[in-house]
Amino acid sequence: MNKTTKMSLTDLGYDNYFESEQKRLGFSEYPVARVIAEYREAYRVITPEGEFFAKVTGKQMFSALSRENYPAVGDFVILDKLFGERAVIHKILSRKTVLTKKYSNKQDSQIIATNIDVSFIVESVDRDYNLNRFERYLVLTNEAKIKPIIILNKIDLISETELNTKISQINQRFKGVDIILTSVVTEQGLNILEKSIIRGKTYCFLGSSGVGKSSLINKLLGKNEIKTKEISESTGRGKHTTSTRVMHFLNGGGIVIDNPGTREVGLTDIDVGINEVFDEIILLSRTCKFSDCTHKNEPGCVVLESVEKGMLDKNKYNNYLKLKKEAEFYEMTDLEKRTKDRKFGKFIKKAQDMLKNKEL
């Protein structure tokens, strides 16, 4: 068992929800742990007594239907056996929230983290800044019913005028979402970020590589626990410095999870997150002439009319169509995707034959 500062289950994020789940499953007398890191076929878990390396049972592996049936960072688990520095995970307690994403051409979703209370969506104000990307992450967190907070990082790199313009853009596009302005160099906003983190609550940092997620967490921890790298001079993009999801415990009692940076965030649920983020469009669509209006070219479309009159942001509208189409694709089964691909292939072949005959 590793030497760590003694923490209670409450400090680990355990609350009435998980206590009732533990009782419901009949495991009140078993030790509870939280998964704080995931490795290949192994996990690092923490209990009030300390840390253990843990594995799931062969029975769990055999009965697992998908990746979601395995433990993930953030999970509370029941430990069956404790011996030395090792433990066996017997059961996963029901998850309060699950943050997931999908990748192109993959049907299964990937769990980013579980039992998250607040998601910090981080972008740097220089080359990474992109309102559409903010929108994508907001859809992701709304799907999971997790509160989002936007962090504009590296504000020392731009002028106050430029910063105010970006703040205005965000406030106009994402009404009601809190914004925290930070700079690791000048330490501006770090006290505000620290005060927003509450003891016993779990926070997840989301964002592309190189936006400064790990650097912000290092500042919160008061030490350089997470390795960081500079932005690539040739591409202007961040390097993947965090290779695995790891949970960290702050001196003030908050819990933070650093995630590998990614520029591809697939959506897993078309009806929940998208509708909440684009509620303005959803509200307008209720007065469209046709109930199944796609808001692309139908007559009597109030959404299109609002875009044309400048009442609805055109970029927001275009991103809505893009994300909706993407989410619909992910919702399709593998069979539906293959069928669609075959139909498209036949269309291409037919078009090529027609062109060939025309040339003859």
C-alpha cells in the first residue's frame, strides 16, 4: 500500500448516492475504492486506507458486453480481496454521470471519465481558440448532465481589447455559461479557478493538446506532477503530453482529472446534448411549417428565415447542422452504415457509367 495522506470516503467524492447504491447491492460490509488511474488490464484505486493496484475478475471480463462494463477513472468500486499492495475489483457502483465520446468509424463509445460534477472546457486564446470547438464540448457535457465552465487560458498572449472581443463572442454564443480567465505565466485567474473547486467534488479538464490543462492542474497542485511540453513551432498545435487519465487530489479537498488532449470529439447522443446547447434553434423549429423540417431548404422554415434576417448566428446554425449530422451517423448501426455506403457506391458507379456512355 502506498503512503498517502489519509482521506475519508467523503474526500474521495463518495456521497449519499453511492452509499445507497452500495446498500442496494448488498455490499455494505465490503471496502469501497475509487478508480484514480487506468492502465492496460490494471487499475490504481484509492481507499481511506491508501492506494492499491487492482484487477477485475476473470468472470467480469467474460461477462462484459462492451468497454463500458469495465471500470473507468472516476468509478467507485467494491473490492473483494485486499492482499499486500493489490486488490480485486468485484463490482462497479452505478455511475452518477458518464462522460463519453466516439471516434470516426467506431461504433463503441469511449468513456472519458465517470462521476464528474463539473467539466472545465479549456481553450487557449491564441491559435486554439474556436467557438465551434467550445460548442462541441458543451454538447458533450450536456449529454452527460455535467455542469460546464469555460476556461480561456494563456490570456497573457493577447491584448485586453482582443480578450474582451473573445469574451463578448462567448457570452453572445453561449448564454449563461461561466467563464474563467487564466494565465499560468502571470498567475492571473488561478485564485478564481481554485475557489471554484469544492472539497469532495470532482472536476474534469477537457480540451485540445497544448491548451494548458496539465499546466493549470500543476498550479492547483502546487507542484509539477504532470509533464508538459511546448507547442510545436511547425504546426502550432499542442503535443499529446497526457497519455492517460489520472485523478489528482488538491490540498483544498477538490478532485481533478486530467485528460489526454484531442481534436476529435465524437457525439454519442443526438437528442440530449445538442438540443440543450442549441435550445434557441430548437425553440424556433417548433414554429416551422413542417414538423419534420431539417432546416436546410424547406419552405416556411423559421430557422432559415432567422439566419437570413441576421437574428440567428450563421456560424452557430452551420455548426448545429454539422453536429446533428455527425450525431445521426454515430447513432446508426453498423448494418445501416454499410447499407448507406453500398447505396453511395452504387450511385458513384452509375454516375461513372453515365459519363462513360456519354463520352462514347
